[in-house]
Amino acid sequence: MSAPVKQRPKSSGSDFAALNRQIIDAGLLDRRPIYYAVRLIVVTAMFAGGWIAFAMVGSSWWTLLVAVFLGVTFAQVGLLGHDVAHRQVFRTKKPSALVGRILANAGVAMSYGWWTDKHTRHHNNPNHDELDPDVQPELLIWATESAWGRRGVKGFVSRHQAGLFFPLLTLLSIDLRVSSVKALLRPGMKRRGLEAGLLALHGIAYVSALLVVLSPLQALAFFLVHHAVFGVYLGMTFAPNHKGMPHPDGGEDYLRKQVLTSRNVTGGRVTDVLLGGLNYQIEHHLFPAMPTPNLSKAQPMVRAYCTRVGVPYEETSLIDSYRQALRHLHAVGAPLREARPQRVLSPRRFTSPSR
């Protein structure tokens, strides 16, 4: 397994070097302990308050409203865990790993070790068809070449994946748990016993709470609503960032590889809170260790620098970002919808603009 998410890329001799110096001189990579202390308190209060409300409502169908709230809360726990994994909160590995495992494994039942390995590979090669696990073909496909030969359920999903995208997100929470368990069954996972124990603790506590407080039918409904909301919310925070953006061929420098594969989402403070700062995806990919509240301050500097060196800077509204992602999904599945395809669509590829 690779190390946790890489923090500061080497920048000597590249177009990134001058921008990196500007960001460091502005103090935007400095830690923001008060911000994260407040955020941790708020998220913890949401988590505890949700389960207190669950116990107080008791065996009632009104508990489904609590399930919705906890679905949103679990996503916020996951977003906070994302920042911890990038060492935005703690400078060193040990406290980051400890808090990260508490938030991920015990909090939302997702393996911290498995996710950091996967996310590291994504950051190193965003949207690369062979190296980025987030675009490799699974149930959904992001490159047309992956569509050929698909039959049965996978073929049906590939043909209609744009329309099925949001319904399939309701299963994302379950998929994360299945992937976590599979990862823990494979040798090589660091602190596998601790991770497995925390996952088991979450599972036992969660199932026990549902079965003790709710009737069997209510428990099933709570589980389905809770995980559907969690999956849709979590998926909607990540979908706008790279989907439908160019797929690199591996020959780009760091600046272009990160900027040209990412898009930012406009919307102000509300969007900042809802997406956990991931709406500043370009800045986040260039500076993974930058604390979330500093991303908006870095944006004007990054955008101006990209304009100066001739690198396109993509920014759009939240709704349009989903439109772009869905259009890409629709185009990728086109060959399977055509009885006799004449032309194979490929994901957009780019060449580095002249400096």
C-alpha cells in the first residue's frame, strides 16, 4: 500500500515552482487549528445529536427524518476525514492516522487505509485511464473503450448510465463498505487488526441500535434511507470535480496534469459548506495539504497564474458541473446504444499548451 496522500509535490524547474512560492509566501499552507477545532466540534455534535434524536424518537416512522439527517452527517464526517488524510489538520502522520481511523472506520464504517491508498493514486494521476482508480471501469465507465464487450447488467447500465447515475449513488455507501472489507481480507494492509476492530465496533453498535429501538421493518427502512442519503450526498460532492474533464496521456507536467483534469464549482459560502471545500478542486489538487478555509484565498492567485502561463482554468456552477458529467457518461455509452456504431468516441485528451 502506498503512503498517505502526498503533500507537497516537487516543484523545482517547473511552471509550478513560481506559483508554489507565491502560495508559501502568502502563508496559505499554514495550519488552521481553530477552524478545524470548531469544525470537529460541530461535526461531533451533529453525529451525537443525530443518535440522541434517534433514541428520543424511538419506534416511529418519524425516525426516517433522523435517517436523512444522519446521512448528511455521515457525509460531513467523511469530508472531515478527507482533510485529515491530507494532513491539513495535523502536520505529522501519527495523529492524522489515529483521528482518520476514528472518523472513517468507527464513524462511517469505511477503511481509512484502503481509502488513503486509493485516493493517493487518484491525486498522483487524476483522470488517467490506467492509473486513476476513480475512472477505471467498474459498474460505471468513464472511457468509451471500456464499453465494448459489456453484456448483461453491466451492458444495460453502460447504455443508460447517465440516467442511472444518481440512482446508483444510493448504493455508494454499501460499495464503500464492501470494498473496505475486501481490502482488509487482503494481506499487506497496515494496522489491519485495528481497522477491522473499528469496523466491527461500528457494525455491532449500528445494527444493535436499529434492532433495539426500531421494529424490524422500521430498522430496514432506516438503513435504506440513511445509506441512500449518505451515498448520494457523498457522490455529489465528488462528481463535479473531474467527471467529463480531459483524460491525460501521462506526458504533462504537474501543473497541467492537475489543473486541466479538474474543475471548480462556484456558489459562495453555502457551496463551500455543502462540498467541504472540494468546490475548489483545482487548488486542492495543486496543494493537497492546504487547509480548506485557505482554498478560497488561493483561488485568485491560482487563476491569475494559470492565465499568465496559458493553462485553461475550468469553473462552472454546481448544476452545470452535473450536466457536464452526465453528458460525458451519455457520450461514453453511445457505442452500446448504436446497433452498428460507426465511430468510437474517446474521452477528451489534451496536449500541454505552449508555455
